[in-house]
Amino acid sequence: MRLDLPDFRLEVYLGEWEFKARYHLTASDAETMTVAELLALATPEEREAFENLALGYVPVPGGEELRSAVAATYESVDAADVLTFAGAEEALFWALQELAGPGDHAIVTVPNYQSTESIPLAAGADVSGLLLRAENAWGLDMDELRSLLRPETRLVVVNWPNNPTGGVARPEDFRALVELCDERGIRLLSDEVYRGVELDPSRTLPQAADLSDSAVSLNVMSKAYGLPGLRIGWLACRDRELLSRLERRKHYTSICNAGPSEALATIALRNGEALRARTRATLAANLPLFEAFFADWDELFEWEPLTGGCVCFPRYLGQEGVEEFCRALLEEAGVVLLPASIFASPLAEVPADRFRIGLGRRDPEPALAAFGELLRGR
């Protein structure tokens, strides 16, 4: 069946402005590092192996060293329970088609990364939106989730820490979700790409693949690790038959990863806590700057504390609305933010007065200065 996919609004917008505007203040990833900085974390043997790496094909599921390094980030997952992809998007593209199709019902958190709803809809599934609400700190309302369940519900897709809100479900609610899905034979797909950079460690959720034999955990080198250029993502699941089916689907897209990316990702994962601590340090340094900035303009903005991840979803209170404001900020000050329309959904009503802002990149002061100059000139 042909997938009739709509434009990916976020990617179209950033494709136009991400590298053209002066300041990218809506980045969803953490500050990156150079190849030299990453290799400085490697052992002499790892550096030598990288320098002498043959540029041939690598195994379709991912090399054994990479998958073992990924598995080591879980408590109950082995290398054979990991399937790697060219970034998280390829993993989503195939997993969502495999797990929900015609006659199936899926539930997806909203707001979201658009492909999590667009792909199952295009694949013929009936999809409901589980609306995350600011008054619930963008967390999980189990009563609302239960109200959406149907006999034909086959898939629940969640994302915490959430993009674009930065919200995190309560650990007890997340565990209840996993138990509910297991009881009802529903597959849970948990997007965990921001896990591990929460400034409050008590808000770090367990990984779904550790809690359930059937749940699927999605992760990637791009966000918490700050290495999007490696294009290495993965699914972890103890249902190896599912991974086998997904591997066959992967044959039609990337086939396998780039060998140098696998080698560098393996080094990064072996030093994963140092990389996540680096991201947490950046967030901890940036947070007071953003809090002070928005406190100075509290008549125009309603700021929310950062709970998890690298992004927030504040409110704009100005009369002209957030869409016009973000356009003026881009055109007059060269600062990119993502207005609420980028995250609009046919499944549930996303608040129309919000925008996504990123806190994960270093040295945001010039962007905030340009932001403030525009506000003072109005």
C-alpha cells in the first residue's frame, strides 16, 4: 500500500531556516562535539581501530560492538535485543508501519514529533490522540488513556521526556502504563531519546524495554548525547521476532549504517554517562539565563520550568498571536523559534499560543540578546 504522507511541517520549516537564520534558538538536540573531542575519550586501541577502519559494509542489525554498547545502557536487554537504524526517524518509519495497520487502533501522545501520528495514519490505522496538558505538567493521565482504549487497540506510542514540551510522566504512572499494555496485549512504543539528562535524577523514567518483554524502546545518538551527525538510532525490544521483521523492512531503506558512525557511536556509548553529564551541565548553565530573560518579559510570556530533555513549550501572551510573533522574530532579529502550528495535530487540539525553544546548545546569550532587542524595539 502506498503511504500518502503529508509534509513534515517541522522538517520543512527547519529545512528553510535552520542554517539560514542567525540564531537557532529552537534546536532540539544538545551541544555537539568534534570528532577529535570524541576520539579523545577513546582508548588507544579504539583510536587505532578507527584510523584503520575499512570503509565497507557493516552488518544490517548493527555491528556486535555497537549493539553490545547499546545493550549496556539497559538492565534487561542483550545485544540480540537491539536493532540499529539510520537515526530515530528510520526506526519510527518502519516500527509504526509494522505495529499498526488497517483494522488496528493506535493511541499517540499529542503534541508529538509528527511522524508518530502521520505514519500510522498513512498506514491505514485508526489513531487517537492522548493530549498532554500543561496543568498536568505534560505528564500522563491514566484515566484519559483508559478512556481511549478499544478492543482493537494494538499500539500506544508515548514520548517522555517530551518533545516539544519537555514534560516527563511520573514514574509510577509510566509503570502503570507498561502494566496496562501488557495486561491487554497492547504493544507500547516508548520514545526515550531525551532520557538521562533530567536535572532532577528522580524524574528519570525506567526504560520500557527493561520493564516488559514486548515493549519497544526508541533511542538515538542525536539528542541527549548531542551527536546527530552520526545518524545512529535503535530499537530495543526482547521480542526478537519483531526485530527480525523490522530488519527485513530495513533492507528497503538504509540496509546498514555507516561504519565510521558505528565506531564513533560505540566510543560515545562507552562514555555515555560523561556525554550525558556534559549535556546536563549545559542545561544547568543555560536554565538561569532563560529563566531571567523570561522573568524580565513576564507580561508577554508564561515560562515553565524545564523538567526533562532539551526543549520547553512556553506561552506567548501578546495580542498578535504566537505565529505572527515568531515570524517577526525570525525576519527582524534572525532568531528561529517553532510556533504552535508546527505541532498542530488532527488528533487533539494543541494549545495555539505556545512555541518551542531549545536550551541544549551552549552560549545562548547572543540569541537572547537579539530576542530582547526586538522586544524592546516594539
